[in-house]
Amino acid sequence: MAEVVASRKSLTINPLKMSQPLGGAMAFMGVDSCMPLLHGSQGCTAFGMVLLVRHFREAIPFQTTAMNEVTTILGGLDNLEQACVNIHKRTQCRVIGICTTGLTETRGEDLAGDIRLIRQRHPELDGVALVAVPTPDFSGALQTGWAKAVTAMVEQLVQPASGSVAGQVNILAGSHLTPGDIEEIREMVEAFGLEPIILPDLSGSLDGHVPDHYVGTTYGGTTVEDIRAMGASVHTIAIGRQMGPAAEALAAKAGVPFTVLDRLTGLVAVDAFVRLLQKISGRGAPPKVRRQRSQLQDAMLDGHFSFGRTKVALAAEPDLLFSLSAFLAEMGGEVVTAVTSVESPVLDLVPAARVVVGDMDDFERSAAEQGAALLMTHSHGRMVAHRLGVPLFRVGFPMFDRLGAAHQRTVGYKGTRDLIFALGNLLIEHSHEDGPDEWPPLGTGVPVEDGHAPAATH
């Protein structure tokens, strides 16, 4: 069990975590025909949009209530009301996801009361779901904002059902899953003859496809009808400890039993997922899945020489930190530095001596002291890697200096296999244990010396 400690610095140096409103807005991005709305100043929305655009390299629908000094003092009802009316007129969206910010939370806005008044004054909004989430950016992190938004959607949109639909299962996806991860999960679930409803489904909205026409809202993702139908599913699978509250809310509202899986990266974790799918479907694992498992086993054999006793420094949101650290431990690696953004019960399970709730400065100092040979964090760790002279493998959000962030896969048998190859190749590339940086050209007749390859013979 890891010791979880909080950094005691009086300020943050090179921040690791992203804010709660950003996490909540990202969750709403996985709902079809939705407009995320940040209830706060224009600057808060603009900064979050920049991060999302640079990471996904897509057009991001985002709106703000544009609070200023006067409305902050007098109250933001008028701004929120006008924003909802304008969004409905211009986009005809099905859902408006309202995330508060530190500004409105500090003032103490009565968000629930404001929405009731807006409903009374504007019956034209009756067909629009107004889902409000308290996400102050002075507490929590991206993961907690995402979790709150999913829980709010479950509580406000799911409808209890009189019976269940055979083969229909709910997948509650955590913020650490990329659109590529979600697509992999969908394929595995469907391989067992099951029909998944995934919430949120970024694989439908932010997977890099080009729509046939301009859409002012999210395009793709979980529909409102599917969210309402989640109460008729036979089982709910929550992926990531952060999704536990949403699964509990769904069980309380609709009576759907649930299972929380802390991770889906690594042979042991994916085997547990497959056993659960077998139990729900009543079927054995199909040949395709068995073949993928065999490929992963072979990849583990191929890669264990590169991973064995390699010192790794990790900095990520709690669920992603646990998923990657447990995978590295299974491959024989040693997590010598573990830094995260916010406290979570899953941190106790991280296979490291200590987990620090801190920033990138804590990450850099610990990685240097522990002699880490590999860094794993988001793109804000690139300067740390440059200063330490240690290779960086980019994971998490944001990833703005590489292409294909949305398609990166680290879950399932295939995703774990690809992760082994990507990390293993990076370690091989930066290893100098097998010989000098440059071998002499073959056939040059260079004499055999210590550290040199023998000359070619003809």
C-alpha cells in the first residue's frame, strides 16, 4: 500500500492538474447534440477551449455566461438565462451542460433555483435538458469534474424502467479513457453479443471524423434517448474508481446492478473484464478475443527484457496513475516517482512507496533524486524531460505537441499490447547498454576492439 502525502509548498510550480470545470465540460462533449456552458467569466472558457482544441485538434463547441464585475456582485441569473435562450435559438441543441466556476461558486449562486426560474419563464426550453453541475475550480481536478458531470447526467436524465432489455449493458467511462480506448471497449463488449450504452462516449464526438455539414453543437456521442434508456440495462460496468458514484446513483435510481473496474490496462485487469462479460452474456470468449490475449502474452515475453527493473516516474490523474503504475509493475518495472492531482481511494493501491498529491515541480525533483530512466505524463512534462535528459512518454490530458492523442489506446488486450511496444521501443531507443552510439559500417575492415562490432566477412 502506497503512502499518500500532499505537497506542502505554499504555491504551485508548473501545475500538473487541470480544473474541475474543464473536466465537466469534457464529459458533456461525449453527449450528442450538447453545448457545454461554463457559468463564469469569458477568460475561464477561453483558456479551457484552448487546451481542448490543442489536444483533440477539432472544433470545440463551448459557450460562456460571460460574468463580469457587476453581474458577479448582483447575481448571474440574467446571464445564465440569456445564455440558455441564445444557445437554444442558434443551435437547437438537446442538452446544455452547465458547469459552474470558482467565480460563481464563491459568490454562492443558487444554480438549482435559477434553472427553475428559467424553466418557468421560457417554456420553449422544455425540450432541452439543462444539466447543472457544481464544479468550482478552486477544488478538485479534471477527474472529479468529469465524475460530477456524469453523475449529474445519470441523476437528471436516466429514467427507471419496468423491465430490462436483454443484452443491454451500461459502460460508464472515466476521464482517463481516450476516444480510442472507448472504441476498443465497445468492440470487446460487442464481441460477446452485448449492446453497450457508453456514457460519455467521446469515441462518437471527438474521434477525429469530418462531419458532412457544419454542426454548432457536439456531433456524435451518447444520445439523450440512450441515456434515458440506461435504466433498462442488465448491468453497469464503471471503468475507473471515479465512476463509482455515478454507478451507485444509477443503481439507486433504476436498480441496475453494477461492477467497478479500477483499470483495463494489463493482462490481469483485462482478464477480469472478460470474465465479467462472459458472466453477463452467458457466452465464452470468442476466438478473436482469445487470439488478442495470446498476442498480448507474446508481447509481454518480447518486452520484459526492456521493462525489467526500469525506474519510471509517473504524473497523472489518480485513475490513470493507478492503471499505468499497476501495468508497469506487472511488466517488471519500478515506479520510483508517483505524482497526482487530487486525492482518491485508488491511490492506496498504487505500487509505489509514496504517492504525492502535488505538481510538476514535485515530479521533476523526485524523478531526478530517484534516477528515473523514463518519464510518463502529459505534454507539460516535455521541459522536465529536456532538463533531466530522460525520455518522455506522453499520456493523459493535455497532449498538444503530438498528433493522434485521441486515438492512443492503452486498454484491452490490443491496447496493452500496443503500449508495451511503444514504451519498449522508447526504452530501446534511449538505451546505450548494447554498444556504442554508432557501429562502424560493415565491410570496412575495422579491427575488432572492445566496444566495437567485428568487421564483416565475405
